[in-house]
Amino acid sequence: MLYIVLIESALELVPRQLWSHPAIVKNARRRRKKPGEILLDKSIHYHAMKSLEYSEKRGRPDIIHVSLLNALGSPLNIENKLRIYIHTINDYVIFIKPTTRIPRNYLRFTGLMEQLLVYGRVPPDSKQPLIYIKEMGLEDLLDIIGKKLILLDEAGTPLSPDRVIKEALAENMVIGIGGFPHGSFSKKIYELAYNVYSIYPKPLETWIVLSRIIEAAERRLGLYNLYK
């Protein structure tokens, strides 16, 4: 079983300090929602976000959308050999059942994430939700799943995806990938890492790193042995 966590992900509702900004108010009215019930999205709220701390790392829910489509649709997940978690920049953790079908359409995905962040679970009234969220730091998640962290960062020790997977599976570790567009992990994240590796010397998109790691795990676990 491979465990992956997207760390400090750029997924959050519009923070309170931006609720009165004209761009936020306009977007909320158009969607017939309250400002605090819509996702922060840099493509829509760019001007409103200029005053936010760490704004370069925030407002990119599309990163999580593409990454989840990639991960949950992979042979690794279809064969029930993958668990993926989303840790957000505001220290929440999203838990996702492997059987969850993420909407292909981005607007539908946005609505799903807004429902999750407002009500805490999807479906909201389910006792066994497909997706739910808890307020906790990455260290709490590591304690729950009982694993040490391998962090992937372009400044880390060079190591191929295959060797990263070999270590992760052999030592029962979780692989952490940044879920944000720019910048670095916070100091507390680096302090949690048991090892920090780089699979490529230049920055890569989150879903590209994710796909390389998943593919390496599929090879390692022999999912393609039936094919010549």
C-alpha cells in the first residue's frame, strides 16, 4: 500500500479578511453564496489576494482537482493499493475513500469542495461520508497513520522515483508532495521530514510529481506483469 499526502495544499474558503473586497462580493453574489462559502481562487480573486500572507502559495484548488483525478483514476488506486490525503495550508486534513469519484468538471469539483469545507463531509448528512475533513496539522496525520515522512522537494537529495518508492514501501513511509503552486514548504514541514528527496532538479507541477510516483509504485508492485 502506498500512502501519499499533498502538503500545504492551496485549497481553502475565502478568508474572513477578504469578505468585503469588491471582487469577492461580486463573485459571491453571482454564485448566490456568502463570501465565506466560496473557494479562494487566484484566477478570480487575484486582486483581493494581494494582501494575503503567503499569497503565492494560495488560491489554486485546480491543483488538487487535477491531482485527485490522476490519483483516484490510477491502476494503483483501482487495485486498492493507494491512500491519498490532502493537508491544507490552514492545517486541515481531508480524508478520501479510494472509491470516491471526483467530478471531471472543475465547476462541479469547486461546488463539492465548498460543500466539504462548509459542512465537514460529503454527503453532508452521511454517517459514512466519501470525503470528510478534520482540523489537524500534518504531524497529527502522521501520528494517526503511524508513518514517517519522505518529503519531495527540488532542493532535496537526488533520487529516482523508483528508489523513492522502494524506500517508502520497504520502510512503511508516507510520501509528501507540495500541493501549492509556488514557494517552499514551511519550516515546520521540513522539520517533520525523515528524508527529503528530489526526483528532478527543477520545479515540477504537483500532478506531474504525483504521476511519476504512482507509476513507479505500479511498476514496483507488479501491476503490469500480465502485459508484455
